[in-house]
Amino acid sequence: MTETLPGTQSETLPEFPGVRAEKCPFDPPPRIQALQQDGPLTRVRLWDGSTPWLVTTYAEQKALLSHPQISSDVTRPGYPLSAPRTAGGSLSFILMDDPEHHRQRRMVQGAFTVRRVESMRPAVQRIVDGLIDDLLAGPRPVDLVEAFALPVPSLVICELLGVPYADHDFFQDNSKTIIKRDTTAEERAAAGGRLFDYLDGLVGDKLDHPGDDLLSQVAARVKAGELTRAEAAQMGVLLLIAGHETTANMIALGTLALLQHPGQLALLRESDDPKLIAGAVEELLRYLNITHSGRRRVALADIEIAGQVIRAGEGLIMANDIANRDPAVFPDPDELDLRRDARRHIAFGFGVHQCLGQPLARMELQVVYGTLYKRIPTLTLATDLDRIPFKHDGQVYGVYELPVTW
Amino acid sequence: MKVTVDEDKCCGAGNCVLLAPEVFDQREDDGIVLLLNAEPAGTEHARVREAAAVCPAGAIRIGEGA
């Protein structure tokens, strides 16, 4: 099964991922977004010359992400890889199919129920208030990423997992290496190996001295023979990376987007209505869609959709950033409008792999967006927008630094 | 309106609980959906339909009538 079209044909195809326009750091790459007008499915060319389908529209992305004949198994031929991968090692369950994915996910899902997450809200509010106290007492300007956006979710996920926060430089640096698009396969494997060894050590500690944390629950599954120790450590790596990197980017990029839309920022600053704040979180998730590398799958059987046939073994990329800008679902999709009903967005993906930690992400962002701009009402950018280093090279989008003052 | 849920399909993402907490909850140990009210009052119908539409696993079914 080959996925590569003959050379001359393949070379004219748009490259994926695309390049964002210089003056529009919040919008998807224009060449990719324009493909939506050509229909729901089109071919694109990846870094390795393969030519999977790009699914451009909201309805078809949802239909395919919930289709029983598509696979998330990264080891299957035809899977559209985002970067070179080194064989071997243990895979996390986001790269597996049911029933094994379902079995492993259920072991940790209980920690992220809406009710459990809601019970953590006062603790998250204390963390956010404490970090803002430090900001206000500290020097100006300050890098909001380092001083606030990264510490909030890192402190929260460390507490939940039972990982010592003192190690944050270590796990943040290795996470950053793993999710950069231009990291070599060797560097990625080495960073992954360091995190794996670190979590493996923690799982070992929890086996001997269980605490009241999620990693101890995972270790208990190892003791019960339901997980191997390698699977447990890999699960820890997944939860640790996903738990801080994504939310940190939403905090910093969201703040930058709001500073560029002062009328929208004023809505948040002046409102105490939890519904408005929750709605603002959904709209920022839709508008920014930081997981901008697409949801990737491979077809297990021939699938007919939108007048096309996707053949078994062909790769599929669901570009959820442009689905969330689909005018058929979101009128004036390129407008940031905190008062719109954006709850249907698929920034967390769709199908059985939809983000496991989404209730936690939502709650953290509600606390942050509902607090930061009220406590620092004169918050402003301390540099020009065109000097902000954006994560164009990241699997997850955001900013590397955000100098702010007040 | 008659609501049914498929516990085997449910992936525990919790969207339904956020949208219609009077109708849906989650099991504490593994986050799987708990149906609190299979025949919700008319005031809940819009929220339940939205919950079914956003359920990533297609685990919520709505029968009309009755």
C-alpha cells in the first residue's frame, strides 16, 4: 500500500502543516484554510513525501473522528506521521485503538470527572491568586509564560499526579523538546527516554509508598497485574506533558489574543458571570486551537464520504483548527467573539480519543481568565506584537515568551 | 423524550455533565456516564439534545415522543 502519488502530481500539492501569515498569528495558515472552499477532502504533502487526505470541514471531521473504521495506531502503515519516529519503546494509549485504549483510559478517567475537577477549583484559585500576588510584588516587565502561564498548570498537574513540583525545569524542558516539530528523531527519543525514566522511578516510589495521588493509583494497577510498569510510566509521561503544556499555551496565547482585542478583554475584566467566563473559554479554545497539527488517523477499510472514497490504509489528517473556523458552523469564524456559543468546537478533538483532561483544562482556564485581568486591569504587552516568538515550530501552538507590564 | 446511554461506548469526557447536570453524571471510579433521568422534563430537552450532539463517542441516544 503506497500513499505517495507520482512525483509531479505530489509536488504541486499543498504542504502540511502550512505557514501562518506574518501579520495574523491567531489565524490558521491561509493556504490550508483556503482548501476548505475546495471541498471536504483534499490531498496534502507531508515532510516525508507521503500524501494523506486532509479533511477540511467540521461535519466530515466529526464523522470521520467517530467512524469505527479509523485507527489511531501510529505503528500501522499509512499513518500520517508528524515527525520521524524511532521504533520500539512503549506507546501511550492515545496512539492505540480500542479496546486497549479504552481499558487504559478508564484507569485514569476517574481523576478528571466534572465533579472531581470542580472540587479542585478552590485549590486552583489559591494557586492563581498566589502567583498573581508574586507578579504584583515582583519586577516589571515580566515574562508571563515563565512567571504564570507555565506554573499554573504545572503546579496543578504535579499535585494531581503526585510529581514533585521542584522538578519542573526538568520536565518542562524535556516536554518542550518532544513537542517541537523540528526536533530530530534522536533528540525526541532521548527526551522521551529521560521523562520515561523519571516517571518510571516515581511509579517505583509509589509502589512502595503510595500516596493520595493519581500516580499511586496507576502504580496500584501495576501491583494488581493490570498494567506493566512500562505502561504505567508511559501513562505518567502522557499525563504530565498533556497536563501542563497545553493549558500553559492557552493561558499565554489567550492573554495575548485578548490584549489584541481590548473590547473582548474588557468583557472578562468587568464580568463576574461564570457563564460569560465559561463561554469565553470555549470561544478562545475554538479561535486559538493550539493543537494545530491536526488529528491523525489511518483508514482500516474503504470509507465513502463526501463523494470520495478513502481507501483502507490511507492516512487522514483532521485539521481541527480550520474545522473550528468553518463558516457553516461558526458565523464570521475569524472573529473572536467571547459572547458567541462556541461549545461545539472540536479543539479537544472528537471521537473516543477526545481530550481526557478537558474538564480540568476548562476549569483552570476559567479561573485564570476570570481572575488575571481583574487583578491586573492595566496589563499590557511590554513589546511589539511582531517581536513575540510564536511556536510556529511546535506541535502545540503558543508563544515562547510573553513580556508584559502594567 | 426518552434518553438512553451506552456505557461501553462512553469515553468519559464529561461534556454531557457540563451541559445537563440534572440528567447526566459520571461514575466516580472511571468517569463513565450515569443516566440520572431517562425521561427529562421539557425544560431540559434542548440541553440534552446538545449533550447528545457533542458527545464524542456517540454514547447518548434520544428517542422522541412519549
